[in-house]
Amino acid sequence: MSSIVDTPKPPYYAVIFTSQKIDEDKGYNEMSDKMVELVSQQDGFLGFESAREELGITVSYWKDEKSIINWKANLEHQEAQKLGKELWYKQYKIRIAKVERDYEL
């Protein structure tokens, strides 16, 4: 994604996914594309911003905590999570934050 997400007036939620990938693809790019398509169809999903160098950071924005919980429980997403642990990531961490204020120029 190449632009900054136009989020609603706070409060809303941010899920911050920070990761270090292995060097080989092993189907990662295909699954990543599939997850982008799937997450965009989820109720409460507001958008995401992502950057990857040696360290990858993806921030997804959500209407509420229930929407985040529902996305985590999605069966196709659970399969991607399992493969991430087994095949793609050396290390990762997920943080969830409530956005109370935001600013723009």
C-alpha cells in the first residue's frame, strides 16, 4: 500500500505487526496478497499501512476490538498465521493499541 490510510475520527484501534522474515519466499507473497484481499472484506477493517526492509512493520486500523478478534479467528487467516510461524518469520510481535488522537498536515 502506498498511501496513508484515511482513518475516521478517534477512537479506533491499531494492530501493529512487526516481523523479521526468512530470506526465501516459500509462498509468502501469494499468501500475503490473499490476506490483503481477505482482510479488506472484514467488517470493521479501516485500512493498513506497511513497510518492509530488514524489519517489516504493518499497521492495520480497526473500528473496534470485536472486529480485531473476529479477524484473528478467521479460518483462512488462522492458516496464514500457522504458516507464518512454521515457514516465514524468524521473529514477530503483535501489539494492539487504542488510538485516542491523530493529527495530519
